[in-house]
Amino acid sequence: MLRSLPYRIQIPLGLSMAVLIAAILVTAVTARVQAVNSRQETMATLDRAVVLVIAQVRPMLAADDTWRVFSLLRDTAQLMPGATVGLARLAILNSEGSVVAASDPVQLETGRKLLGDSWHGQAMQSPEEIKVRSQIDRPDGAILILDPIRSEDGQTVGFVLTEVDAAVFAPEWSSLLRTALIGIALAVTLLVPIGWWAGKRMTRPVARLVEVIEGIGRFDPSTLRKKVPETTDPEFRRIGDAVTQLIGELEHRKQAEERALSAERLAAVGRMTAAVAHEINNPLAGLLTATQTLRLHGGAEGIRDRTIELIERGLQQIKTTVAALLPQARMEVRALEPGDLDDVVTLVNSTASKLKVDIQTQVDVDSALRVPSSPLRQVMLNLLLNALKAAGDDGHIKAHLRADESTVCFCISNTGTPLTEEKFRATLAAESGRDPRGFGLWVCQEMASHLRGSFELDSSKPHQTRLVFSVPNREALEKET
């Protein structure tokens, strides 16, 4: 859960938790030290009481004054921790190990033999084995200490038995807990706000860097560059330098994209200009041929009328092409007619005669034509001119216009060098106009796309090139709607 929080919250919260854990650990160590010190103080108090008893009980044992020994033990035992509640006791043993007197006669009755016997289930040493202080640590935590009492000539005249129950050494946990809670509360009260402030101060550069990164692409790069925080921390400085470098690279990339867009726009203008010139030059060639025919054979009424009608249609096609460049222009476009194919063939007949190319036409129209004539005439003219150049001398071209209630299709084939699919796609991509045939085919592809049709190469006949241009017949679309 902590990892899902932002760093500006994680770091202060982590510091606060560290302070809290440190306070608990310090308190636990302090409690342990206090418990050890308390045990050491208890043992030191016992040592002083034993030294006092040995110093005073020696003449009493020599005089066999049991009452005075008892009085001494009763008074001295009051100095021992836990003696007032029956948790500690003193006893004087004679040289045979029997009790002479005790501060608690109920538990250590006079005359009871302890040394060489067992006490509370613990085997006791014999008097001869005790030469120096002997301490017995019982499993329950209680201790039993035996100190020999020696005369002036070094003889053992008795023993001092000190017994302290385990409860005396148990720490006062309530007091320690109260002290620990006070220490923890003080640590949290003082250190947590400091840690939170320090964490906030540490994460402030991160928050500013995040703000800068979020603004990339939305605000001016120069403004974002000024917002990158300056810090003496080497890691934050490296991050800041990386963000600054990123802003600079994005700025350069944006400038490069703007330059590329500008170049692309200029290229698009160039392509459009070439396309317009191409689409105007095609009918103009036919019109020049028609005027020459009119000049030579204008005396014949039938030839003159047909030639004038052809010139009118060619000029109308040029007018439509130019008007397409004007978004404000609204022109009435007539539907395609079967006779338009004959007009287009007439426009290219002069070129076909020079190349000795035979052009055959076929029209199969089974439904009313509901497609505009201008783009279809451009397509048929472009494909015929490209087919003439591809067919070569003494070649053959077949143009087939067919239509039904759903599709209008124009197919043209020639007997020149077959065009492969790969070459066809490469020719369509010749948008620069360097290929004299490429632009005409590319315009046909654009027309097909604009009219929601298709322009494909039919490779079913391996010895000729057959191109198929098809578009939906608008009559079918009207029925569907």
C-alpha cells in the first residue's frame, strides 16, 4: 500500500515511521539496561549486607549467642530488597551446615541441616567443599549465596546463607512501560514533525520536476526550462539536466516536424500543380487535333458539327478540372454517357495513328449511369494515353466500358510489355512526376479512392496489361438509402 503513494508522501511517512521505530528500539534497549542495572544494584546491596553480617556475627558465634545473632539478622535483613514482603532472607549456619538463626524462622527453622542435603529440590554442597563464596542460580531465577565465616586464624566457624526469590529481580514493567510511553510520545511529538518537514523539503524538487514533465508538449519549452529546479543534490541535478535535455530534444524535433510539414505542403502544391497541368494537357492535345481536323475538313457539315461538339466537351472538361480547385465553385455535373468513350477515343486518335496502334472499344451498359462524367472522362483519357505509350508501335488496345445497377467499370488492356504487380505499385507511388506515366495512373487511383471505388491490375492474362477501374453506380446507392 505504501508503494502506491506518491514519493512526496512516501518519504515523509517513511521518515516518521523510522523515527517511531527508532524510539521504540531505544526505549526497549533502555528498559533492558535498566533491568540489568537493577539486578546489579540488588546484588551490590546483598554484598554489603553480607559483609556487615560477617563482620558482626563472628564474635557472636564464638560466644554461642543465638539471640543476638537472630536480632542481627532481623535488623540487617531489612536492608535487603524484597525482605519486607518475604522475598529475601538471611541465615547463619554453623560449621556443620545447620541453621543457627534466620531472618525468616518459618522457612529456615533453627537446627535444620542444609549443607550436604537438598533445599527446594537443589542439592547443596557439603561444608568441606565451600572454601569461597558459592552462588547457586535456581531454574526459576532465584539465587542462593553461601559465604564462609572465618576466624582470625582462618578456620571456618560458620556460613552466611543469602536467599533471594526471582520476583526481586523482575523489572518493574509498569514503571518501565510508563517511562517508555512518555519517551515514545516525546520522540513522536518532536521528531515526527521534523521528519515530515525534512521529507517535504527533500521531495519538493521531485514535485517541481513532475510538474515540468507534465507540462511538456502543453507549454512553451523556454518557460518549462526556467521551472526546472536548481539543487545542490547530485542525483536531483542529474534528473534536472536530463529533463532539460529532453525539453531541448523535443523542441528540436518539433522544429524539424514543422520544417518537414512545410516541405510536405510545398511538395503537395507541386504535385497538385503537376496534376492540374497533366489533366489540362491531356484534353488540350485532343482539342488541338480537333481544330486541325476542323481546319482541314470543316466544309463537311457532319464532320464540322461533330468536331465542334467534341471541342465543346473538351473545353467543358477543362473548365470542370479548373473549377474543382475552387472550393466555392458549385457546378452542375452531368452523368456519364456511353458516347463519352467515343469522345475520348477521338481525342487520342491522332496519337494512335502516329504510333500505328489499333484501338477497339466495347460498351455494355445494362443500367442507367449515375456517375459524374468529368472524373470518368479524365480516367478514360489517362488510361488510354498510358496504354498508347505502353503498347508501342503496331500495338493493340481494347477499351471496355460496362455498367450494371451496382457498378460502373472501365477496363483497358494493351499488348505491350506486361506490367507486373510490383511495377504497377511502384508506378502508382511515382508522385513526383518524374515518370511520365506514373502521374496519370496515380490520378486514376486518387479518383477511385474519392469515388469509393478501386483501381487494380488484372494479371489473369499473362501476355498483356489489363487495368480495371470500377466505382459504385450511384443508382444502387440511392436504392440502398
